[in-house]
Amino acid sequence: MPPTKRRKTDEETITGRYNLEKVKATKEWTRETFEISNIRKKGEALELKALQILRAQNIITNMSKAHLLEETKEGTKLKQIIGDGGIDLFGEITIHEQTIQWIGQCKMTKQLTNTVINEMKGLLSTRPNTIGIIIYGGSKSSQTESMLETSNSDIFLSHIEELHTIRKQIEMKQSQKGIKTMSITKMFIEEMEDVEFDKNGRILKAKRIRNVSTQIWGTSSQNEDILN
């Protein structure tokens, strides 16, 4: 009986399909993409190239649900864009057993504007355990870099020609300073008795609060009943 063929792992499948050396962007690719006159098609080209490069680094990557994809013999092709709500790509990356969510924006313009940074800050403000990745094909200013320092969550800027190193950049940031993300704490209360609230809805005092649980980034811890 012939030996059973070993099934490829997810990482091997992704790496095998998207070889990093083959899919990474070159200066020639950037030049040819900028020559595309249709702005929409130019943006689509950047998104597809970014998807391939990120997946080749074993970073889980998806286009927003507003994108309709078609699988062909040549690979993944973009059929239609309905509207992405400001997010072009999203997924997650696992580093040293820590899984971090990420959202991405792709900008194939000559100059990356400060508006893009502010928009990403806004998108991250309501997303716990999430970092931002902005992928661009043109140039950026020093002011754009400085704007990242005021973000509550880490935002990584990457030119498409350097995107093949993004995983190493994130790993280095985590090992040196740690990854900075928003944290949101939710509290669930089963029963309350004789409770007084302030004008902002915060509890001032209560005779009894029963079965309180808190949730942070999807992990929860159960507390005892709280008695006044």
C-alpha cells in the first residue's frame, strides 16, 4: 500500500501559491501601474498586488466584503467594487502566539495626503486589538510620519515596493516596544437593585449588583456578586 501523502499546512499552501520573491512589487511594476489612466483600475491593481504580497508572508488577508472576486487560472481577479467604507483590506497576523487584527488602506496616488492618516485613526478608534496598514505607491512627507505618533493604535506606512518586509517590521515593533492598540472594556450586569446613576449613565451607588462580568478584547472574567 503506497504511503499516505502528507497534507500541506495552510502556511505551506499560501506560501506556495504566492511566492514572495515572485509577487513582490518592483519599480517597473510601480511605473507601469502609474501609467494606467483609469483611476479605479489603478487602485484595483494596487489592492490585488498588496493582497498577494501580504498572503505570501503568511498574513491572513481579505478584501472588504464590498469587493467581488473571481478565481481564474491566472489567479484572483477583481470583478466589481460596490464601496468599501474606507477599508480596502483586512485580516489578522499572529506573532509569538499573539493574534492581532488589522485593517488596510491602499492609495495609488503621487502624494500620500495627511487626510489618509486621519481617516485611518478614525477607523481604528472603534476597533480594539487592531492595527492599521497604509499601503501607497507614490511619496509621503515627513509631516505624514509625525502624525502617526499621536495615534492610539499603531499605524504602519509601507510603500508597495517595501511591503514584502511588513511582517518583519511588525515583529520588530512588537519585540522592541510592543504593539499599541485600542482596548475596550464592556461590563455585563444581570441584576441591579436600588441603583443611582449620574448624568453620564455611570453608577453612583447601588444596594446590590448581581452577576457582573467584564469583557476585554473578547476575553472575559467572571466576578462575584457585588454587595453594598
